[in-house]
Amino acid sequence: MRRLSGFLVAGAIMLLPAFSQVAFAQQAPQKTTFTGDVVLWAFNVNADKAADYEAVVAKLKDALSKSEAPEAKQQLAGWKVMKNAQAQPDGSLVYTHVIAPVVPGADYSVTNIVYAAMKDPTEQRAFYDQYRGAVKAVLFLMQGPLTADLSK
């Protein structure tokens, strides 16, 4: 009986924030930071939403270029996005973000970066819906040190 009541109390404590508007409103956005020199971050995008995903990337670029954060210009200079030339068997498209060099400690969360430039909650929600609707899945995230530079 003691074990069951402990389990119920623990479950209630874990679920309580989910039902609290105050806890949700005060929750800080989660930062996305990377380590190493290079990041490869691939997204599977719904074929009929490629234009939406490219609009998300354009808004990301615009937000970084207008940002007053000291690391934003460095992020902008080292962040490239490529689209795979061939569609996946299901018709979806793969977009890979190539980030080099990585800015240590910088937040690479697409939503956090765009939301910092886009203050209106209605616009933020529309952006989120566009982003979420375009992305089918995150395929992979690779980050680490550069082990060889063949140009040198």
C-alpha cells in the first residue's frame, strides 16, 4: 500500500505542471547548443511542404541577420542549408544544415532564434505551425571535431 501511494504521489507531482498555466507560461525556452567544430543536422520534409520549410529557413536567416546578439552574425556566417537533389522513396525531401564553425554556447534552436525577432504570439504560433507542418522528422544530428581538412 505504501508503494502504491508513493507511486500516486510521484505521478501527481510529475503531472501537476502539465495542468498549470502558470508553470507553462513561466517555463524558459530550451536552448539548443552544439559541441565540436562541425554540425550536420538533417530534416525530412514533407514533399508538399518544401516551400513552407524554405520559408522557415528564410525567416531564420532574417532573424539572425537582424539580431543584436553578439553571436548571431557568427552563426549566420557559418550556417548553410542544402537540399538533397533526389527525393526519398516516399517523396519527402531531406534538408541538411551544415554548421561550421560552431559558435560555442550559442543557441541554435530555430524557434528560439525566430521568436526573439518575432514578438507577436500570433505570428509565433503561425511560424511554429508552418515549421511543425513542414518537418516530417529529424533524421540525424552529428556534431564533433573536424578530424581532417583535406584542403590543407
